[in-house]
Amino acid sequence: MNRTWLQVVTMLVISCLLVVGCTSESKGPIEPKENQETTTLKVIYHDSELFYKQYGDLFTTLNNQIQFELISDADIYKDMGDKTKEEVYAEFIREEQPDILILDAHQFKNQINDGILTELDSLSTRDNYNLDEFVPGLVDQFRELGGGGLYGLTPSFSSKAIFYNKDLFKKNDIELPSDGMSWYDIIDLAHRFPTEGDKQTRVYGYSGGEVYEAPMDLVTLIDKMSQAEGLAIVNTDKMQVTIDTDAWKKVIQTAIKADQSGAIFNSMDELFTSGTNEEFYDSQ
């Protein structure tokens, strides 16, 4: 998935495996109708109760001829020995022979590359499954991850977007943000805004805490930038510290410079905490 900072989409992916093994044993919260053949699908998930709450209960209510067998993956990395996470996971899949995996976007791409998942286009055509009912562009993102093939779908997704004030950009003769910008591009634009003025008159080039108009502290900024760059402090597969790399150095130095520049809204002293509606909107 290509990450942009005008819109970042995170997805939970439900995928079918090449190793499909259905049994006649019934397991699940709802009994099937009498004289109706039951199919049991084996699902890899870390929490059985959560799975039924989020997906299983509703699905088996509408399709009570299909039941689920939940296999927990909570402890599969507990005793890795000399094996990598990928090796342990592949062995776990071979042993359990699941029908369905629930993955994040990163895991999803890895499983496609490893040839674990089955391609769904032929199945959706066979069953006349209407992919047009999904949010426009969502299926295209899945196809991009699959190199043109569709290997999974999502029941939900969340997104984040940047809103900008066109008048302020025009007033300061700064080009407008565009799709596909990186954090470095956003910070560069933020630096171009003037930082002088008092609390009532000055503007900030960027404000983006998780809470509306909350200050962006240095640690949060570094965290967001490193996530966007796909960086991790430790490579858990090789058990090596990776924070001493040039990529991490660039992120940290850029974040520190931005934090100290006055272009980023990071002052708790200027955070609106109480007052009238008029005072709140004035503070914005």
C-alpha cells in the first residue's frame, strides 16, 4: 500500500489460504439448521471471544451452515529457538492448515510474497460477488499489494487526512499541499510559514496531535515519521538494533529541527483547555 499523508488508510485483511481444509465437525456459538450440511472453517486469530464479537456471531447468524474453529496464534513465537519469525509462522501454518487468516497490511503482503494465500478473483466471479460495493479505490489498493491479483478483503478500515487553510497558504505565497506527500514534504511546507507574532496573531505551519488541535510533541512526531518510513527500533527477525541507521538519523534530526523551529504547534501553554465557544473558536 502506498502511504500518503493526505490520506493514510490502515486495514484489517481477511484472506483465504491455499491450504483449505473443511470438516463436518460443528464448532461455534449457533447450531445449524436441521438437515443442513455444516462446513467448518479453521481461522487463525489471537482471541476467540473477540473474533466472534467482531465477525463470527453475525456471520453465523446469517450463514448458520458455516461454523468456525478458532486457532490461537498468541504464543507461536514463545519458543523460537534459532528460527526467524517467518520460519516459525510458516511452520505454524503447515501444522494447523487454516482456511482463513486475519492480517494487518504488512502481514498480508508478506503472505502474498510467500505464496500462502489463494487468489480471489476467480472465486468472486464464480459466486457473482459484487466488489463494486466496497469503497472506491479500496479493492485497487488490495490489488496493488497483490501485484495485480486480489488475495484478501477487509470488513473495515480507518483513514487520516490533512486539512489545510488555503487562505493562509495564498497569503504567505506558499504552494498548496498535494497528494503523495511525505512527512519531510509536510515539514518543509511548515517551515515556510512565519513564526513571529503573539498568541493571538501568529500561525503554525503544522498542528497534528491525535486529539483535535493538541500539541505535537517531539516523541509523537518521531513516532509518526518513523512509522511512515517503515522503520523499527529493533529487527525482531534478526534480533538486531536498527535505530543507529542513516534512515533513523534523518528522521530524528528532521523532527528535532522542526520541534525547535516554532513551525510546529507543540506548546501546552497555548492549548485551549476551557472557556466559552467564542473563545474556543478564537483560539483556532
